[in-house]
Amino acid sequence: MSDARPLTVRIGVRSQRRAAASLAPMAGSNGLVHDALRRLWRNPGAVAGTIVLTAVILLAVFAPVVAPYDPIEQNSTAIRAAPSAEHLFGADNFGRDIFSRVLYGGRMSLPIGFVAIGITAVVGVALGLIAGYYGGRVDTVVMRWVDLMLAFPGILLAMALVAILGTSLFNLMLAVGIAAIPEYTRVVRGTVLSAREAEYVVAARVSGAPDRSVVLRHILPNVLPPVIVLATLGIATAIILGSTLSFLGLGIKPPTPEWGNMLADGRSMMRHQWWVSFFPGLAIMLTVLAINLLGDGLRDALDPRLRNR
Amino acid sequence: MTRYILRRLVQAVPVLFGITLFTFLMVHLTPGDPVLIFAEGKPLSEEREAQIRELYGLNRPLWIQYRDYMADLLHGDLGQGLRDKRPVWDTIQEAIWPTLQLAAAGLTVALTLGVPLGIFAALFHNSWLDSAAMVVALLGVSTPVFYLGLLLLFAFSFHFHLFPATGTGGLENLILPALTLGFASAAFIARLVRSSMLEVLRQDYVTTARAKGVREQLVVTRHALKNAMIPVVTYFGIQLAGLLTGAVVTEQVFSRPGLGRVMVTAIGNRDFPLIQGAVLVTAVVYVLVSLAIDLSYAFIDPRIRYE
């Protein structure tokens, strides 16, 4: 980027060459991505995780097509029916088909995880970049705030936010997302602090590149690998936290199917109709397992030094 | 050493201060007039509104309200529950012991399962035992606490009738909740101990010990394990958050009394004085325990004192 720009500050030929050399991996970043994907592809756990996760997402997206029954309609002839060919996962105390409800439940539980972590990643990364790059008073203010938020365990903060905001799908996403921000800010800030001193970043600054372009083009690429890993594993945590809040009655309310509230529904029937809770729980577990496998694979692929951790 | 302790103590002060500011502001951050919270959804006459504003000091400037809130806090007064009109502190005091008991039992399970699992996985690195241990650990990390709780209930309470499903008091009432709560932490600790052990076992001093002819058992317990446990202690803070989270859910699954139940019920009732009190006490306990862990870390790992 800065090669076309006239140098505002004279820098020695050696530093220029060094800058060019350090920028080289940027130009060849397709190669790095390719390498990472190849390493990911060789990891059987990550491949299995990707396949299962893709299947779960497709099933949720196409739930209206795949589901044999309406997820909310009550059916008096199927009340508490055990799993059978007619009702694959059985039916609950209103005669609603559990299989259909699990499929539709994914349309709630999955977006909660993905959107929440989307919010977290954008805000967390932005705060981390700002704190790490500018340092000084900005850094102090942001990090004191992060320290304060870390004083609240995730669920406590999420519960407090739900109490303040009230229960709705969006508020649930917001509460789960906000609760995870401090961790991202900390990791990003740490990475920025070390990247800021790298020669190619110093060179870009000295050559007069504006802050925005230094941060976005030179520092951000360093921050992305840990954030990708953190966000992938974070989606799993967010899905669990979201369904936990619904399980506690503080999230998505019945009759709208959501994996957490379905589990809570079946709790009192666990003794005789185990299937009412069993299958939604299995759905959460499989999804989270798949994401964890993919996340572990990504960590190994993006940062081979972390293997065995 | 003293300087390190003092510094950590001083650092905790603004955090504690911030927690009180957050819990104080909770009422004011809710959409709508705080008066509506204290009116508990009942129709509000002008006279009644003025009465509530006076009673809760809502007619005074925000900073004076905060000053009064702090003054009450320092006198151990957390206000009164909107529903039961009981002092919030009494409700919390009753609930905090069952929760701490559960957390301690869960931690015991986590350590007694997680540490050996991690050690064996590392000692038999790349064997079937290692793979099996890591599969168990992965399952533990991926299973939501409430799901595990329900599965354990179904298996051990309803099917085999080994333990009671609900209730408190005896040890038999604590076993299933403790397993439920401790399993995820056990999985986390197992992964941590394994990777930490693998690293330590490669160190020169372990090779030296082996070369000296020290028995393998002693190499592992004396030389490797002690050093491998340091990161485990560091991650105790994270585990603590996990245990607290799990305790809230476990209490719900097994219908146990505790702070989590108090909070869930209070949020359902929009009983803000109780919510504020429960959030405050939990956060303060969490900060103080984290602080204690940090300080104990300085004793365990002498390197940190010189930082």
C-alpha cells in the first residue's frame, strides 16, 4: 500500500528493504491461508466437526422442509408418545413432535450463538485494537473497564443484563455477546502490543501511513488467527450460555422451541418420558462437540506452536 | 513479596468499587422509570408514586442516591426484597452456604477426576489410554451442565435408585450435584494437566532425574507433577467462574436451595433489591477468591514474586 505513496520521512535503504521483506508474507497471504486449510483438512477431528456442524446448520435452515410436523401444534393422539417410526424422537405432554421441535429449536439456539459471538468479536476486537495501538490513557480506561467486567463470571453478567434489558431473542443475544467481550479485548490487545513493535509496522508508520491503514492492513492480520480460534470456540460457549439462560426460564420462552427450554420442559417428565429432554440435550451436545473439534483443529492449523495445548 | 500482595490488594479496590456502581445503576439502566420496578406492576396513583420516590430516594440526585446506597452497604444493609419484604442480606446469607458447599464438592470431584486423568494421559502419551482420556475430556467440555445433570438423575436416581433426585442435607444428596458440577471442570483440568505434564516431562531436570536412576514413580510425583500443577493453579480463576456458573444451573436441576436459585427467582419476579444484592455478593465473593488464588500463586511459584 505505502509503496506508491511518497515517503514523508526519510528512512534508510536498509529499513525500506526490511519493510519490503516483512510485507512479503502479506502479499503471499493466500499461501498462508492455503497452508492452514491444508493442515485443517488433515485433522480428522476438525473434518468430522465441520461435517456435523454443516449438517446441523442445514437441518435447522431447512427445518420447514424436513420437519414432519408443525413444532407448536398440539396433537391429542400423540401425548407422551415414545419414539417410534411415526414420531422419531417421541412426543411431549402436548403431543408435539420432538424431532420437529429439535429441528426448529436449532433456528433459535444456533443464531443466538453465532450472532452473540458476532457482536462480541466486532466490539471486542475494536476495543482491543484501540487500547493496544493507542496505549496510554485510552488503554488504561479500556482495560480498567475490562477488569471490571471480568469481575463478573459470564453467567452472572448475562443474568444481570437479562434482568436489566428484559427477556427477548435480541436481548438474549446481546447479554450473551456482551458477557464475552472482555476476553477478546484482552487477547487482541496483547497481540497488538507485540505486533505494534514489529519492524514492518514501524516502517509503515514511519513512511507516513495513516493510523487507520496501519491498524487495518498491518496489525489486524496478526490479530485475526487468535480471534478466529477464540470466536469458533466462543460460539460453542455462547450456544451453551444461551440455552442455559433459556433452561433457567430467562431466555426464549415456550411454546417457541429452543433446545434449552425444551430440556427444561422435559425435566419433570425425565422419570418416565426421558425422550422429551434427551434429544434436545443431545442436539446441544453434538453441536458444541462439533464446534469444539473444529475450533481445536483451527487452533492447530493457524498456530502450529500451540499443538498439544 | 509484600509489595506484590499490597499491589494486588490495591488493584482490587477499584474493581470492588466498580461492582457497587454497576449493581447500583442496575435499577436506573432498566428501560422506563425505576418507579415502575418498585410499584411491582400495580397501578400507580400520583400519591403512591410520590411515596415510592420518597421511600427509595428516587427523587434525589443520582450521586446522592449512590452515596446513600454505599452508606447502607457499609452498614450491611442490602435493602428489602420486594416480594417477601425480608432483608435481602438474610435471604442471601441463608442461600450462600448451600452454594459454597456445592462448589466445594464440585471442585473436589474436578480435582480427583481431572488430575489423575491428565497425568495418565500424559504418561501414556499417544496410547489408547491417552485417546480415551481426551475423548472423555472433550465430552466433558461439550456437555451442558443441565444436560449432564438430567442424564445422571435419570440413570442413578430413576433407573438404578442409588441416589435421591432432590433434597439437601446428607452426603447422598450431594453426590449427583457434585458430579454434575465437577465433570466439566474435571475435563478442563485433565486437558490442562496433560499438556502441562507433556511439557514438563521433556525438561532437562526430568531427564537428569531419570539418568540418576531415580525410580519413575518418584520422577513423576516429585519432579514432574509439582511443576506441572502450576498452570492448573493459575487457571483456578477460570475454573471458579465455571463452578459458579455450574452451581446456578445445578441448583435448578436438583431443586437445591442456593444463591443461583435466589437469583433466578428474583429475576423472574423482577425483584430488583434482591437481584442487586445477589449479583453484588456473588461478584464480591468471586473477586476475593480470585485475589486469594493470585496471592497463593506467589507462594507456589517463587518466580512471580520478583516481577
